Amino acid sequence: MLAIMFAGQGAQKVGMGKSLHDALPAVRDLYAEAGRILGWDLAAVSFDGPEAALTETRVCQPALYVHGMALFAALRAARGAAAEPAITLGLSLGEITAIAAAGACDFATGLRVVAERGRLMQEACERSTGGMAAIVGEERAAVAALCAEFGIEAANFNAPGQIIVSGEKARVEAAVAAAKSRGIKKVIPLNVAGAYHSRLMEPARAAFEAFLKTVPFAAPRCAVFSNTTGRTLGDPDAIRAALARQVVSPVLWEDCMRAAAAAGATEFWELGPGGVLAGLARRIDRAWSVKSFSENSDLAAT
């Protein structure tokens, strides 16, 4: 049983998708449609940068969505029924790509949702001074105690011993210093624009929730796992609620992956740059069959 995974913010890199665009008319059509919907040249920023522009939240979220959907279209064209997933899941913004790939909305609708999410989250970042850090090698309970002590939050449970914390920058810095002084061996401050998946994103969540009420979703045609619960999303109202809640809630990525495996997934294919999700999958369970697709050469090698 095939599960397809879609990348989240932070995986972006200049040049992503260019080989697909150059090789495949269907992909060129997607990028052209994206430019018309967004009102700016997504292809140019994705392929040529500069990196600072691509890294902006309002830019990189649509860029990763379109790249993921372009890879999905290319795989389906190349492999037909063999590329039809029984399960889709995505990390953070990648959950919207997963929802679109599962047929719960069309490409254009998904892009509008991602663009609004990115815009609102960037505004929330600019209104606050947030930070994030990765804590490696610790149990969830120890990280929860650290978060409670310093008034920050666990933002991502990515894999065993890989947890991201988020909150006001000064509080995150204090937690990082304390963790190091207490013998937590690997604590890495992250170079991010804000405190994603924390209460500092509440202004974005509230506005995004209102926006989602206007969005037409359908029931997905395959199982889609939610970052907020690690369980499947069954109907349009559940999709809207999960996407709004996800902006301020921790990403339960490890839970989603284990739930997908328990549901019968025997192969995990990552669609996105960098191989980040494939790496996390191997940290969770080395026995899983995992492949990563980013450019046209990856499709040709399949």
C-alpha cells in the first residue's frame, strides 16, 4: 500500500522544480496557472531565487505546494495506477498538498488556501518576535517539562528524539541555555522568521479559520492523516477545523507516520526537495521502504 508524503516549510531550495518544468508540459501548465492565481511569477522565484525571497513564508509555502503537486502530476503521468496513493500525509503546510492530492480540493483551490495561510503567518511573524529550536535525543516528557518551565511550546514531534520547540525568542533562548547547562547534549537554535505552531500564531489561526469557511472541500478519496491528531480526516468540516487548528498546534509527524504504517502503508514516497521526510521516516522505523522524489531525474530513475 502506497503512502505519499509532502514536504513542509524549511525544505525549499532555489532551483526546485526547474527540471520538471523544463521536461513536462503538464508541469509548465501548473506553474503558469499558479502565476495567474498568485499575481506574481512563482516559477521565477522557485527556479532563480534569490534565496532570501524564496525563504519568505508567503512565498515558500506556495512554492512548496506547487512543487509537490507538480511531482505528483509527473508521477501519475509516468506510472499511472502505480502512483495512486492509498494514503497521503504532509508536514505542516504539506498537509494542504496532501489534501489536494487526495482529491478533497482542486489544484487552484489548494493554492489559494496555501497562499492565504502563508500571508497570514508572515503577518503574525512580523507582529511578534518568535524563535524555535530543535532538541535532539530527549524524551517527550523531558521536553514538555522544559517548555512548561520557560513558557514555550512543543511545535513538532518529528521522530523519536527529534522535537522542535517554539515561542517568544527570549524564552526559547533561555530554554536553550538551560537545556545545555543541564546536560541535554544537542540543542540547535533554528534560523526561522517566527514561532510557528505556537500561540504567537493565534492571529493567523483566527483569520485563517474565517477564510476556510469560504473554501469548498470534498471528502478525500484516500486516507489523509492530520498533523493535529495523527488520525484521518473524513469530511470537509473536519478538514477546515484541522487546518485552522494546525497553525497553533504541534505537528504530530511521528504519530502520523506510525498511524499510516498501522493502516497498511508498505511504501512511503516523499514528494519534495531535500529528502527531509525520508530521513525522518528512517529515524522512526528503518524497516520501512522509503523513496524520495524531487526532480525529473528521480522520476527517470524509478
